[in-house]
Amino acid sequence: MSKVEKKVVKEKIILGLDPGTNVMGYAIIIVQLSRIKLIQLGVIQMGKTGAHELKLKKIFDRVLTLVDEYHPDEVALEAPFFGKNVQSMLKLGRAQGVAMAAALFREVPITEYAPKKVKQSVTGNGNASKEQVAKMLMQIFSMKEMPKLLDASDALAVAVCHHYQNGMLKSKSKSWGSFLKDNPGRLKLS
């Protein structure tokens, strides 16, 4: 067998999460070389009633199920942002912490991204609306329709952001010209 035939295609599975206490978005993508493919996209509905601790248990159980089913190499989460309501932020932080704990329970590395970083990575605009992010993702993945709940597209955006950030962080290029030379698969001509 020649060296060319022994070439192994490296792939990575990323689980993106958009933590929430009523609705939590999730998305699983697979990265093969420079191509990204959507595997699964959805939401975990907690409902508006029920004790907060039961919602947290449901988040833990469901994230653990996703990890066990899809075996992601990495998990990316959107960090809660500080709004006007401190109680809401605390609840979101707990939801995120429980999701992190589920991934770490299976020893899957996690990375956290600020909402503006996610939007910037996907659309080029850190102040983009959820709808703008969803529309850009529809183009990236050739999706026919927008998800009914934007929590799912937010989770997909986090996974895509993580992929883009990993690619940029691992690059040793000194300029855009050398980056494009080193990464010809990242250049998309239309």
C-alpha cells in the first residue's frame, strides 16, 4: 500500500448548544477536511411549568444522550449574556453549567463563545439578528427552510463558529495571502 493510499481522512464531530431553561437548541455537525455537514438539528423543550431543578436534570440527561448517541469530539456552547434581569442570567448560567457537566461527564472537551463572537463568525456582523444568522446558515448548509425555533439555528451557529475558530487558531499563516495558500479548501469562489 502506498503512502497516498494510507492517507487517513480526519473528521471531527462538533455538538453545538444554545442553553436555555425553557428551550435549549442543539446541533451536531461533522467536519471532514474543510467541509462541514449537518447531522442533526433540534431543540429540547422543557416547558414553562415545573421546578427549575427538574429542568436542569432534563438538560443533563438529554445532553448526555446526545453525547452518547453522536460521540462528539468537542462541544461548543453559547455563553449567557448579561441582560436586565439578573435572575434570568443566573438560570441560563445554571443551564449552561449543567450542559457543560454532561459533556465533561463523558470527558468531551468544551469551549464557550460569547453571542457576539458567534454572530461575527457566521455573518461577519457581531450585531446580526437571529434571523440573519439563520439565513446565513441556510446558505452554508443549503437548507430549504428556516428552523421553526431559532434556538436550533443558534446552536448550529455555535458549532459553526467553533469550527471556524479552530481552523483560524490552528493556522500558522502570517497573512491572508499565505493563509489562502496554506488552506486552498477554505477559499470558495462563486
